[in-house]
Amino acid sequence: MSLLRTYQLDLMLYMSGICGVLTFMTLLTDALTRRRKSILALMELSAMLLLLFDRASYLYRGGTGELSYLMVRLSNGLVFFLSIFIPHLVTLYLEDLYRNEGGLTSAPRTLKACELLFYAGTVLIVVSQFTGLYYSFDQQNVYHRSAGFPLSYTVPVLIVAMQELTLLHHRTRLNGGLVRSLMLSLAMPTLVSVVQIYCYGVSLTSVTMVFVVIVFYIYALKDLSKAVQEARHNELETLRESERREAAMFEQTAEALANAIDAKDRYTHGHSTRVAALSRRIAEEAGFSAHDCDQIYFAALLHDVGKIGVPDEIINKEGRLTDAEFEQIKRHPLLGYQILSSIRQSPALSVGAHYHHERYDGKGYPDGLRGEEIPETARIIAVADAYDAMNSTRSYRGQLSPEKTRRELLEGRGKQFDPKYADILLRLLDERKV
């Protein structure tokens, strides 16, 4: 205790500086509500003034000048007032906490009682200045406790006791960890006040109140951080949900368009969907990422979109096409490219439509690309498209047998098809996975 007496003035100055910084930081915090920011800033400012005035009361006691006479009386009066004003601010903070986080429509009665105690305590302090109820000064301008001094601790202790009862009674309305921490921090000044009565000349209560203010600031920051995290989580969830809805809408639109394309040909119902599913399976076996597999799926789903511009009588013609009719069929990759290239957010969609009739040996159309000049997506779709065509009944021929289909794929390796993807499809066929 003697060590504290020696260094308490320096400690008060240091801690008042901390309170001043906290006040400034609180005022700069835009995320707090206006009321809560005001309460916290006043709490920190009051703690700073409490320490400064308490320190001044020690520095000027015993002085004989007019300034010393004024400062000793002013400082001691404000110390007593701030000692009940800070608990009053805690009351206001708790009221705000229960109205917002606690869900109460009005402040608990116990907190209303705390407000009445504050006003009563303020009146007693004013009375004391004229009657010496709490303290007096001798001719040497030295402070002395009066008989009514213990009464000065009664009001703040009662306020804290009512706050503790409030936290205990409504504990389920707030976070359990927060309630326990607030009850412990509020109990500290009360316990120290008892010690203060017997430790004359040491400002234990003032120093302890600063710790309470710091605890409230820390928990305000913690709540703020939690609120920011929750807001960020909600924002991300909203964004993800929006992306899921957009993806679902895009998939449904693409499937509807693919079905509309297939409906032009009575022999190819479900062709685009089957080619898309098989293309994705080949891409997965080849080690493509999930995102790339999705891109390949949608490109394959819309690979025949250009057939919209081909007359129905040509698409549904029985038997072989004439050269002129085949030239019109050969236009559908370019038409598909023109349609899908307008979707700038998914440029990969147009690749399948544009190049799925290119051949690995360079004898395909529309551009006569060969080998790896052909985009990889189109090489995958070409294999899947040819397999589904061979495995389906067409206007010009019947469905091929599994043996004939397998033989066509083998013969087409390195000619019509990329050997890599033809081999993957052949393996899937051998393993009966398609």
C-alpha cells in the first residue's frame, strides 16, 4: 500500500491519458450507434476527469493560496460527483443494451431505481458542500472526512447492487459470457470501496472505476467485431444465395433452350442433355476442375443452338442430304457461335457450338482446324456428340450396335477424335460407366 501511495499520482496521470485516448477512439468509431457511442465516450471522459481531479486534490491540499483553496474544494466535489456519475452512465449503457440486444421494450425497473439513486446522490453531494456532511477542510486547507462520509459510498454501492440484480434477473437475454464479465467488473469498485474506507490517502476507488470503464470499452469493441462478422457472414450468404439462384436460373434457361433445339428434330429428343452429361464425365475423368467441368457441361448443352437457323425440313429429312442441304447444315456451328458469343460473361459457351464439328485430322468444319488447334472443350464435345449420334436412331439410319459403336470410336482415334478423349470414352464403355 505504501508503494501505491508513492506512485499513485503518476499512475493517475498515466491512466487518465489512456482514458483520453479511448474517448477519442470511441468518437471515431462510426459502427456504434449514436447513443451507445455517446455513453461510452462520456464514461471514458468522466474516468479521465475523475483521475485528473483526484490527482489535483492531492497536489493542491495544504496550499495557502487562492488557487489551492479553490482547486482543493472543486476537485474533491467533482471526485464525489464523478464517482456516482460513472455508475449512472453504466446504467444508461445497460438500458441501451437491454433495449437492443436484450429485446426489452423498456428499461427494467431496477435500472430505473438506479437513475433515482443517482439523482438522490447528486443532491446529497450538493448538500455536503454547504454542510460538511461528507468532508471538511481545516485552516491549513487539508481535507478531512466527516461523520457522514460512509454515506457517500452508500449511493454508488446501491446503484451497482441494483445493476448486478438486473444482470442476474435478465441473464438469459444477453450472452452468458458478457453477463458474467459485467457482473465481475461491476463488483470490483464495490469491494474496493469497502477497503477505501479504511485506507485513507489512497484513491483505490477512482483507479478501479477506470478499469471498469476499460472493460466496457473492450466489450463494446468485442460486440462491434461480432456484429461486423455477422454482417459479413450475412452478406456472404446473401451473395452465395444470389449466385445459387443465378446459376439455377442459367441452368434451367440453358436446358429449356437445349430442349427447344432438340424438339426441332423428332429423332434427337434429349440429345443435347446426354451429350452435356457425357462431356462432363469425360472432363472429370481427364482431371478437369469442377468449375471447368461445369463450363464444358453448359457448352455441350448448347452446342447445337445454331440449328435454330436451319429449316426444319432439312433437319427432319428422311435419308441422305443433298450437297446444298448439307451446306446449310454446316452453317449451324457459325450460327451457334454468333448466338452464344453475345454472352460475354461466359465466353466458353460459344466454343463448343463453334468447333464441335472440327476433326482431329483437320478435315472438319467450319474452319478446318486440326489437332490441338481445336479448343479442348470442343474436342471433348466432339467425342460425346458422335457417340450419342451413333447410339441413337437418326432420320437417315438406325441405332448402331455397341460393337459397331466401339469400332467406329476406335477407327476415329487420331482422325475424327482426339485420341486422349476417345480412349477415356472407350474405357468408360468397357467399364460400363456410361
